Amino acid sequence: MVFDRTPFRQGIRKILIRGFNPLVDAIEYGRELLPRVRAQVAARDVARQAAAA
């Protein structure tokens, strides 16, 4: 995935959870989405540090 297209890179700070069962959605986001976003942000930060060195 290209980091420039991630929601974090675009300045998104909050995710609105809507639908029929937001509790289940929130649990799934916590298990699936948030760890992936955190990993991509960490990889981007490492790449930036390596490029600056």
C-alpha cells in the first residue's frame, strides 16, 4: 500500500462507526483495522528516519 493514500496521511483523525451493530464493528476495527494502520504508520516513520539519515 502506498502511504500517501492512507487515511492517516490524509489527516483523518477519527473514524465514524455507523450501521446496524456498531459494537461489533468497533470490535472488528480494533482487531483488524487499527493494528494495520499503526503498522503502516510505524513503517512510514522508519522509512522517513532512514531517508533523513
